[in-house]
Amino acid sequence: MRVANPDRRRGRVGNTRRGRACPVPLVSKPARRARGTPLLLLFLLAAGCAVNPVTGQRELSLLSTADEISIGQNQYRPHQQMAGGQYHVDPGVAEYVASVGWRVAEFSDRDLPYEFVVVNDGTPNAWALPGGKIGIHRGLLVELENEAELAAVLGHEVVHAAAKHGATRLQRGLLFGLAGLGVALAADDSKHARKIVGATSIGFHLAGQKFGRDQERISDYHGMKYMHGAGYDTSAAVTLQEKFVALSEGRNSNWLQGLFASHPPSPERVANNRAALAEFPPGGELGESRYRAHMAALLEDRGAYDLADEARRNIEANSPRALRLIDQAIGQQPRESLFHGVRGDILASQGRHDEAVRSYDDAIERNPDYFGHYLGRGLSRDTLGNRRMARADLAASNSLLPTPFASFKLGGYALADGQRVEAKRLFEAASQASGDVGTAARTAFVSLDVEDAPWNYLKAKPVFEDGHVAVEVSNTSGYDLVDIVVRVHVEINGESVYRRVDLSDLASGYYDVLESGIHYRAEDEVRAGTQVLEAAPGW
């Protein structure tokens, strides 16, 4: 007789026992485990080293130029959306900034499809994604004094892209991921890096990463080289860093949360830039009057944006004051969609959802490409009971920037319409979030998935004891489950016997051992297997 667990001594016919579940660790096959490390090493050897186009130094290169461009392109719009979308009030501002960026990028050490956008956010910031996708915030533009300073900022960001600084950070995360997975390459080494990078990069907020001291030094130096080649006065790179150091000492929260979080200033950087003037002497264009002419609309509207920022800060504490402030901002610049969106947020916070919808309409009319306006209008329409239009708005919001809350709400709509597969997809996407929304989404997903695939939540195994076959059912899912059905297949001397074992409920972290009613003699040849067939959520 073959006995699955000869040391087990508990159990009587008809008796049910409960105890704490002890998860069984998964053990890989030796042959499989042996393949993981060599394949990882082969991948690294195949990736090899490459010469950095900016520094000329050899370095590990896991990502091709095509990979970098693809990552940057895929992340470009989400990063803009997260920061406030593009600035649209005066299209000439974006055109001017892009022209300065391209003028500097023409002298880059690396040919990339450089792109420059103005982000509609008051935080002073600028950032670069892999592949040459660069953003500068409205809040930084109003702090600069001339075109040469703008060229210094954009040149610095061009170097970050050209020198693969963002890609290097991504590669570091990829290496950690590969070291942890090991078998990713063994499973499918034909797609290797590109597929893994696609999954890994989701966890990286590339625009907000903090660059290292050497990366900042390289970007400062070569940025000055690029702006010098473009004909700009390189002394602007020195005065700009001096200004940044002074601002950092003032501990201004906007600067600390923006540019300085990823590009920390220091007297050392000022000294390095000043030393670089010997190699890239000043005397080129400052472009002060040209810069102020192109920034005239932004500078004129600066007070209106300050009012809007103050209104946002008062939404919860003093919504009537917030409404007065945002109406003043709209009076000063009625073409700014952001102001109308904030007005919708304030009205929604007051429960005036009909009026909020009209304000969101005004916002979307002025800028149909920002997710926040659709999200706000969708939530107000949902509150008003306009389910069809709310669903359309939330879908539009998610198409611009997928958010956990919109995905969770859309999952609820899909489930109500009987679209179970779509509901699960949306709940699973929202479940990646932390906080209440993530918890609710995970619970909603599990409530559906446990019925579709109960074997993912429960483990069952046969137990041989004193001539009886029992079944041990363990619940390590983290959720209480009910209406559990397990099928037992026992083969005694070549003859098959099947039984259905039912369990009314099983709390998370516990197991039950149930008798199957199948008996055998000591001299019998016995084999057994189990399969979890059914389960339901216990909440």
C-alpha cells in the first residue's frame, strides 16, 4: 500500500478537525532551477557593454535605442497627465519652448526624436524620459529671466536623455527584477528584455527620479556645451544654478517638491559650471527681451494661477472662499480650462453636481485632452444617477490616464451589465492601488475570481489514515470562503472511486480535514487525487 502521509495519526470516520493552515512552500524542479542562473548570465553577456554616446565610457547596456524610444513614448502622455496636462492658453509658448529645445538638441551627442512640451502645472520643474521626451512646467518658465536660462534647463534635460540616465535607472530595476525572477528568461528567452521592460517600467515614475551626483555633473557640463554650440551665453548656466542654490536655502516647498527633488542644487554645481566657462566662454545670446515677449501671457496670468492654487487649498477647509477665489481667476483668464475644472471640483464638494457638470463642460470645451475633467464630470454624473454618461466620461478619463478609482467604478458598471470578464479586468487593474480603493477592488476581483478559479484560493490533498481516505482542505487566500466542493478520486487495486466532499465554510488561515467515506484494506494498492471544484466568497 502507498501512503501519502504515513506520519499522520489523527482522524476518525465522520470526524471534522479544524486547525491553523500551514502553507506549503513551492519547490522548483532541480533541472529548472539550474537553468535560471545560466540563462540570466547569457542574457547579460548578450546585452554586453556599449559606449555611452555622451561620456565615451563603456557601460552595461540592456536596452537598445529602440527600447528607450518606445519606453519614453509610452510614458510621455501619462507623465504629462499626472502633472496637469499640456498648457494650452497660449499655444505660442509651447512652440517657442520647443524651438529653443530643438536648437540646443541639434548639438546633442546622440540623435534621438527629441520632443518638448509645456506642462500646465505651477510647480517649478523639468524632466526627461528615455528616448528624448522632455517636459518643462509652467511654474519654472515664469521663474526664468531669459532665453539662455531656458536653453540651460533644456540642454541639461537633453543630456539626461542622450546619456541614458533614465534608462540606466530603469536597467538597475530591471536587473533586480531579473535576479529575483531568474526563470523569466528560461520561460521565454525569445522576447527577453523588451517584454520584461514593459512590465517593469510600470513601477517607475521616471520623471520624478532623483539623479546622482555624477549624472548631474555630466548633464551640467554637456548641457553648457550644447547651449554654447547653439550660440547661447553660457554664463546663464552659472547664474541659473546660483539662483537655484539661493532658492533651496529658502526651503520653498514648491521648489523642494519640484525641480530640486530630482535635480538637487549645490555650491559644487555652481563652481563646476563656473569652471566650465573657460572651455565654453560666455558672450552668446541671452535673449532676455525675446523671452519676456514670448512669456508675456504666462507672466500676465501669474496672479490668476496663484488664485487658483489658493482656491484648491481651500476646497475642504472653506469651500465658499475657494469658489470666490476661482471665480476671480476665471474672470482674469476665462480661457484656462484648469480654472473651470477646479470650479467643478469645488461645486462637487458642495453637493451641487448639476452646476459642477456645467463647469466640467466648460473645462472640456477648452481642453478635451485632460483626464481630470472627465473624471470629475463622470463622478458628478454618477452621483446624479446618469449612469450611461458617467460611464462614458470615466472611460474617456481612463483612455487618457488609467486611474484606480475610474477603473473600480467602470468595473462596477461592467458587472451590472453582465460583462463579467471586463469587470474582472478592471477590478484587477484597480487592485494594484493602495488604500481603500485598492482594498475594495481586490475584494471585488476575488469575489468573482474565486467562483471562476477556486483552486487558486484553496488547496486540497488526500490523507490516508487507518484504512480511510480523508481530504485536507486549506485556505490561505486571505478571504473567508463558503460552499466549497472538492472531488476525490481514489484508485483501489486499479478500480476508480469518486466522491464529492462538501464544506460549508472555511475561514482564511485555517484548514479542515474531512472524511470521504472511502475505505481500503492494508493489503490494497491505493492512489488518490483531489480537485477543488467550487467555492464562493464568504462576505
